[in-house]
Amino acid sequence: MADVDPVTVGVLSLHTSKETKAILNAVEDLGHETEWLRTENTSVSVTGGSVVLEPDVDVIANRMLLSNTEHPAEELGLANTFAQLVPTLNEPTAVLTAIHKLSTATTLAANDVRTPDVTLALSSDTLNATRDRYGEEAVYKTAIGTHGGGTWKVGPDDPVNAMVGNRYAFLQELVEQEDTRHRDVRVYVVGGEVVAAMYRYAPDNDWRTNVALGGSVEDATDDLPEDAKEMARRASSAVGLDYAGVDLVEGDEGWFVLEVNPTAGFKGLYQATDVSPAPYIAKLAIERAGGSVDDDRVQELSTILDDTRPTAQPSKPAQDETDPVIIGYIEEVVLSGTSGSASVLAKSDTGATRTSIDTSLAAEIGAGPIKSITRVKSGSSKTARSRPVVDVVVGIGGNRHTVTASVEDRSHMDYQVLLGRDILSHYQVDVSRRTDGDDGDTPEEEE
């Protein structure tokens, strides 16, 4: 067979991640060319009826991270524009279904893929009226979320809100796992085939299995029953994704699909299985554009997670995990819990390990339930005090973080919220910048 000219694969990703780098490097290792579509180099022009996308690519692998941004529709609109011009893996319409968990659930149900029972209501009264359908414990989560963010267990008497911040929220059946450490399964599907799977175990004092929250992982590729793998394949196909991380949980009635993630990470999967999905995604993109690859080389590359800097990365780096967003010493944040949200001024304290919120504020937004008790030292005090800790969603700098915050009486302090390193590690703090405009205050020591 005659050699086929190289094709150019573009990866659409405005953030910097191991996954984007690995896909770009895999494309080059398979003998094809790459472009990284990102802030520094991407534009669309309509001139005289002709549309031009720069840089010029033959196919796009969509890696737009939408679930933890404040306004996902903006970036989804960009991806939709590009998809009208160039063949695109993980088309925007499929991604829209996948990132919205209720849309995912209804799509799966319509295609006879089992998913836990859910209820989303546009009014809080209607949502609370359905609470008794879900037994003693239910899952309450935001319709768009990531890394376990915006997910709680609620009891029968815990009030819930129709929205958490600016996100709709819903009740979901809790799939019980009796007498066993809570786990689920992440199955990575590319082009309709399972490339690897891992068990994810919840960390101590938590029930969520997300690796980002400290969950542990174990290889499940060979151990997973065929019916579970087939459910993952059907779920990915029903949503319309070319590649996805499909989350399953096994209950008394068999397997259920929890989520279908269009931008699932590779790190935990590679840690558990020694398999990287990157070359399989690269192969799919190359073949979609009419190119060819050596399947043996794909298999060989899958044993390495090559996340070194790709040649397609522009010389001027976009903001990423090594170039954090700058926030002020005093910053406006939005805190969200199960019963509401509040916009407040927060103080940054890089000396504090954990974010802290005022007791009355925690009650107002429905932060919780209490997960455990922690002992902390405050200021110059040599003795430790006990404080309850709760889950809370914090919106800051256009991002959303779910953290386990301590709760204390801060009524005698100027600010109801203290931002600790659990949030500040993602940012650079400018101590001269204050949202409240008061430059005369001196940072107080708190731990």
C-alpha cells in the first residue's frame, strides 16, 4: 500500500494538561503533524463569504475543559464554531450532553442504559417534595461539576436547593454497596473499544472516589466483567462521544452508569493500569482525517504517558498549573452549599492549611453535612481547638473548587471566610490587591 501523506491533528484545549500534551506527542510519534489550538494562536475569519480557521488542521480532538468554568457556554460555542469547519472528535453537541449530568441520565435512559434514578426540579419546593423517593440517604449534586465538586450525601431532613450558585442541582439515588469499601469503576472507551479500566476507592472519611479528592486506584481491565465493559461502550455511544471516561458502580441490581466524562484525566488510569489512552485517541483522529498508523506502534506507545512539552506548544505559555491566576489578599468569593449560595469577601492566608468559614454562613448556605472534627492552632495560641469540617463549593477567579473547610465562629473577625492553601495553591496571591479597597489592614496570623 502506498504511503499516505501526513495529516495535521489539532488539539483544542485552552488549558495546559498532561492529557493534551500526551495526545499531541502521540500524534507526532505516529508520524503525523500537530497544532495546539489555544489562546495564543487560534482565530476564525469570515471574509467575502469564505471561512478560515487558523491554524490550519485536518481534524480536531476536542479537549475543551468546560465543567469547572463559570460560563461553559462561551467555550462550547467556540468548539461548535470549529466543528462546523473541521471534522471533530467529541463534537460539541455530544460534549454538551456529557457535561450536564441530567442530560446524560436522560440520554442513557432513552437508550436502555441503566442509570440511578434522578430528579431535577426548577423550584426548591418541588425538589424537596420528591425527597422521600430516595430513602434515608440520597446524593445531591450540581448538574455540571468536576473532580467530585458539588456532590453531597443528604439525609431525609436536609433541605436542598434547586440551584447551587449558578448551577442547577438534582437528587440522585444512592447505589448502596453493603459491607465493602466504597468503590466505582472508570472505564476508558476510545472509538467504541475499552482501552483500560480502573477501580477507584474512596479515601478515608469520604464516600466519593475521585482521584482528585485523594481516592486510590487499582487495575480493573482484566477483572471487569464483560457486561460492565459493554455497558460502558453503550453509554459512550449513546452520548455520542468518540472517547470518554465512563464511570460505573455495581449495586444489588447490577451495574449502573454514573457519568460519561468527555475530558477524563489519564493520570489515575495510567497509575493503575500502565495504559495511556493518548495514542488510541491520536490514532482515531489521524484515521478520521484520512491518515494511517501502525497499530503495533500505537500499542507500544500506550505503555508510556509522554506528557513532555510538545513541539506544538507555542513559545508563550498560556496560564496553567505552573502559571496561576492572580487573586488579591481580599477577594470576593461565592460559597455554595445544599440550601443556597452567598457572595462574601474572603481573606487570603497562605499560612493556613485549610479554608475556614463562619458558623452562621455555613448554616445559611447549607454547608455540610459535618464530615469529621479537626484540631487546629490559631494565631499565637499554643493550644489546639477542635472544629467541625464540611464540604463547600467556592467560586473564585472564574473557577470552582470543592474543599473540606473548617467551621468556626468568625463573628468577631472582619471576614467570614479565610482562604487556606487548599484553594490558594491554585493561585498567586497579590497582598497589595484588595477587593474591598481597604489598604490599611495588616494580615492577621491564623492557622
